[in-house]
Amino acid sequence: MDQQEYNEYIKRVTPVNPSWVNVCLAFFVGGVICTIGQMLTEWFLSMGMEKDAASAAMLLCLIGLSVLLTGLNLFPRLVKFGGAGALVPITGFANSVAAPAIEYKKHGQVFGIGCKIFTIAGPVILYGVFSSWIFGLIYWLFT
């Protein structure tokens, strides 16, 4: 296969992803998730909760809904449709913890769920905590 044939093959098998459509879908899905979060917060506030408690309750509801949708195998469909709009909010992080746990449960509680639950989210947690510690140390040294 020469270079021209190879380039034609690459053009033929590479999927075409219209960026503006993906951006619009991500904006829509992320906006819907944030709107649901705001509606939950307002509902909890109307029930007499303080602002911090209402925000925490809303986060718990969104995390629970994300884990439920992951367990029902609906969250991957939402991500396929809305891309980063579904993955960037806290719902995506909850999915990244729940999905490996569901996938590896057949290997048992310890070697399946216990060992694999943070396969995806673990590096995010590790580097997030480590970098905040480093930046805190730098801030402390220079102030």
C-alpha cells in the first residue's frame, strides 16, 4: 500500500465528528444537569434547609442519580449523546467510581470491587490531593 492509498483509507475509516454539534449537545446536557441541580437546591431551600445543607443534599441527589443511571446502563448512553456535558459535572465523577465497581463485582467484594473501584477516579483523587498539598506548601512558604 503506497502513501496515497493509505491516506484514502484513513479518510474512509476515520469518523467525522462535527465539533459544533458536539459542543451544542454538551452545552445542552450540562445545562440540563445544572438546571436539575438548581431546582433541587431551590426545593431543599423551600423545605427550610440552610444554603450549605441544601447544596450538600443536591450534590447527594445528583451523585445518587448518576450511580443509579450507571447501574441501569443508561449513563453511558447519556455520555454518548452529551459528551463532556455529562462527564464534567459531579455526575461524571460518580459514574467513574460506580462503573468499575459494577464491572468487576463478578470477581468478588475484595478483589473485584475493592481493588478496582478507583481504577478511573483514583488518579484524579491522588493527583488532586497531591497537587493541592504542593500548592498549599508553596503558598505557605511565600506568605
